[in-house]
Amino acid sequence: MPKKSANPKPRKIVPPPGLIDANRRYSIKVVNELLSQSNSKTYEDIAEGRLKIIKDGKRTYIPGSEIIRRSTLVAAAA
């Protein structure tokens, strides 16, 4: 029987791509999961202007509209 950890890390629920709200902002971690890419690839896309960001203090967010646009581009290229 597998041993259970004392404090399991809670999993964040990621919305399915069809249910992304274009008016909501998403954290980098969630964007990585939604676009199936690494953290460094997301920051590379930001640096090269492929993803627009919203800054809130030190935090960086990606608008849902950008995720929808980016996922549509990726699907079209495949």
C-alpha cells in the first residue's frame, strides 16, 4: 500500500481550453499547463512579443484572450 504524505500539495484546477474566459487573467503556471509548454518557453514568448502580459505589482498575468489566440495559432499550425 502506498504511503500517504502528511501534507499533500493541493492541486489547482485548470479550466479546459474550451472554457477559457477571454476577460480573465491567468498566472504563468496555469498558462504553461493550458498551452502545454515549459516556463522558459512562456517567458520566451513574452520577451519576443508573442504573448501580451498584465503586470500587477511584481506578478505577471496573461489575459485569457491571449491564451485563446495563442492556442488557436498552435492548432492552426498543426
